[in-house]
Amino acid sequence: MVTPPRDSVADARSGPIALSKSIENLPDRRCDRDERENTRVERSDPDEITLVSSEYVAAPHCSTRDRMCEEESESQEAHEIVTRAEIHETVTSNGGRDKTNQAEDGRQIIYIDIAAMSQENRFFVNVQIGKFTYRALMDSGAQCCLAGPKMMQDLADRIRPSPTVIGFANSQDESSSGCLPVMLQVDREAGRVVLECVEILPVEMVLGADFGRRWKVDIGMGRDQWRSNDGPWHDFAKPGDTKMRNYAITAECAGITVKPSERELVLQKVMRLIPDVSGELGYTDKIKHKIELIEGARPVCQRARRMSDKMEKIAIEHVSKMLREGIIEEARSEWNSAPVIVKKSDGSHRFCVDYRDLNKVTKKDGYPCKNMDEILDKLRKARYISKIDLKSAYHQVLMEESSKEYTAFLVPGLGKFQFRRLPFGLKCAPMTFQRLMDKLFSSKVEKH
């Protein structure tokens, strides 16, 4: 690293500059402010960088970066001019890499120093992009603006293909993950920029030299402030300004992102906290369904109905399953109703029994059931609405022992069965279930 002559450092207000070892050969010249802002000295050697005051061209193959500040007093001016320069040591041996900013296929190579971005005492600003806020590093050593993994995840739908090749300090080129055109706002300044996406970027965002040139960024020495286009000064972002991570990390840890597999691990951890639900269908003992017959009722005995081979197969599967789960049991009853297979809206089938004849001889239950208008009226001030969908809700209600024989049905080839749990199709089943809901969700709980 070399120290530039005092007189060769340009005014910081005209933009950051990069210096190489050959800076010592530059002519020693002093000039007023207007002359300095128009000064442009170019070098043809690729290892020597271009010194400009109104724009910045980064030196290729930079391996170390330090900041140096120098004050220059001029007796002709009533105020002190503060200068700032970026010192880049040009690497002459680059491991066989051609001394050019183009890849073999002609694509542009942009070099970035990941390790330098992970150092402390860097300048950060808060950047607003739509509804997202990011903590962006102001780095004049980066040739372009860069987007890290968090931005790539948040704005994935905006990413476009990019032919740019990203070069790293380890001399391994890597193609850009795409370019990201965005409209950003920094403090009260707003504008459109295009960012190159880098998955291993250790910060959320980098505002590079192209941002500094376009916005004419001026970093004030000793005041931790910045401004653009000679506008008002703005403070740099403090560590607690936004809910961001601490980026003082090592280069080896850079690029660690939250992958979908990690989310799945978190979900699995949460699921382990939820008690396992057995395959058996549960039941409640808070209420039992009782069938009360009208006076003079005679046993109902319906004929078995013919079924297609497909429906008969479905009926056998349902009956076998209900028998295993304890929903039905074998019966020796003089009552008999015909089974019916009903197709549900999702394409599956429900096993039902035609209890219309039984319902004709069953007493009515006058317990009121709530309608949808009443339910919606109670929800008019609700902010959050949730739904509990019980699995085979009726089958979780027990039947009174004396009422089981009334539910008997016959399946050809299997035999006769009766329900131990509340079946679908009974006349007073909705009233029984409403009683259960009212017991579970009392007036104190219902409002929630």
C-alpha cells in the first residue's frame, strides 16, 4: 500500500477516487475548486487506474482496501476543504488471470471484495424499496450496485437474466444470479438503479461506484454524514435504526441463507410439540343421542336395495372400516333400514342409511339450531375468523344403549349391523349436536 502525495488527492466533494502505485508519477498541481472538478487523467496500462474527479473507475484485481483521509488547507479560501480517497493496491500477480475486465467469452467481469465488505466501521444507509427496507453498504470500491440473498428472496419476481460475471478475491469467477432493476429511496432522495444479484454477498445491499457517480455522492469527513447532488447532509444508519442483522461477520460465513429445508426443520420442530393423534376416532361423553318413538310405533323393516358392483364394493369398504373403528357393531334387531352411498363434493363417498321410515315414527326435538344469519351477525366485529373442522363429527357422539337397535341396517354379503355412534340421517341428530356445541362453547367462550 502506498501513500499518495498530498497534492494529488482530489477534493472529496467531487466524488471518491481510486489510486494505484503509479500515482506518484502524477504531476504535482494545485488548482482551484473548478479546475479540480474538471480534472481527468487517464492511463493506458491496465494495472494503472484512471483518476477522475467527476466519475470513478475501479482498479481491477484489488485484493486489499483501506481508507485514508487528508485535510488540505488553502489560505485563499475562508473554509477548510476536507478530502477523502480510496487507496487500492494493484495486484501485479493474479494467479494467471488475464489483466482485463472481460471474460474469455467477452462478457464483462465485475470484481468485488467480500472480505472487505465484512469489516467493521463501514458506512451504511437505510434504503426503501417498495414495502421493504434494507441496510445498504456504501462502497465506492464496488464497480456496481449489488443485491444480497435477502433482496433476491423478497424481490424474486423482478430478477432478470444478466450476462455479467462476478469476480471474487479468490480468483474464481461466478456468473451473476441475475440483475434486479428497482426504484429505491434513500432518505429523501429517490431514483432507479439496476443491481447485480450475488448469492454469497455478506450484506443485504451494496451501493457501488455507479450509484456514487449518478447521485454525485459526497461523504463528509469527521461528521459521519453523506449527501448527494450538493443537497442536505444525511446521517449514516446506526446499528439499531432498522431490524437488520449485524454484518460484522467473516468472509467464510458469508452467503449463509435461509433455505426451504431449514423452514421444514422448524416446522417439524413445531409439529413435535403437538400431541400425536391416534388413528382411532375419538368420542365425547358429554352427551348421548336418544331416539324416542311415538306411541304405537311398529318396527321398520326395509328391503335391501340393489347396488352396482362399484357401489357394493364401496359399501363393504366403509362398513369394514366402521367396524374396525368401533362406530358400528353386529346386530340382532327386528328393525332394518337400507344403506345408501352418497357422493360428496370432493369426489369421495359417504356411507348413509335411509332412515326416512324410522324418522316418521320418531318424536320431534324442539331444541333450536343456529342459522347462518345469526352466526354472521355475531361475527360482524370480529377481526380474525378461524374454523374447526371435526373429522366425522357425528361419529364422535355416542348412542344411548336403548336406541342402538333402531339404527340397524343390512349389507348383503356382510350381515346386519347397528350404530354405536350417531349416524347421519336421523331426524333429531342436528339438535343433539347443537346441544353438544352449546356445552362446549358457552356464552363466555362464544364471543371469542
